[in-house]
Amino acid sequence: MAVTATRKDADDVRAREKRGSINLRMEAQTRQLIDEAASLLGKTRTEFMIESARREAVDVLLDQRMFSLDDGAFEAFTRALDTPPSPGPKLKSLLGRTPAWRR
């Protein structure tokens, strides 16, 4: 018996790929706390947890990619970028080697 995929089947697969689920185990007190906070905001537990997790994820990523400096520190930072240290003996040795793909 041959199995044929219909357009609906393909759409169902795409929909499942776009959405997923995460199962969490937590203490009853934590769940109650989350439910109370979500309720105060007029949100479901799922909405509250997704928004909170997304916001925290963005903050973590920004903390790793963005930083701010006062004027003096910014000048020192840009000076360091504009005037890198001269190559040391190990770097000179590495740059003098024949690459493996040319051997």
C-alpha cells in the first residue's frame, strides 16, 4: 500500500515545527506563585511563562553582546581596538608556517 502525503499533512508538519511544548516540573508553591502573578496580569500561566522566559532570554543575550562605557573608558577601548599589540613570537611563528592544505 503506497502512502501519499497530502497538502494538509505537509501543513500539519510545518505547524508542528513552528510550535512546540516544554514540560516543566516544579514545586506546588512555585506554580501557585506563577498562577497568581499571571492572574493579576490577566494572562494564562503559559502566556505569563513564555513572556517572562522570552524577556529573560533577551536580557541574557544583550548582557553578553552589549555593554556601555563612560567617555574615558570608551576612549581607552577604541584606542585599544585601533592600536592592537604587535605580534609576539608565537603569532609570528604561526603566520610563518605553511598551511596544512598547501602541504
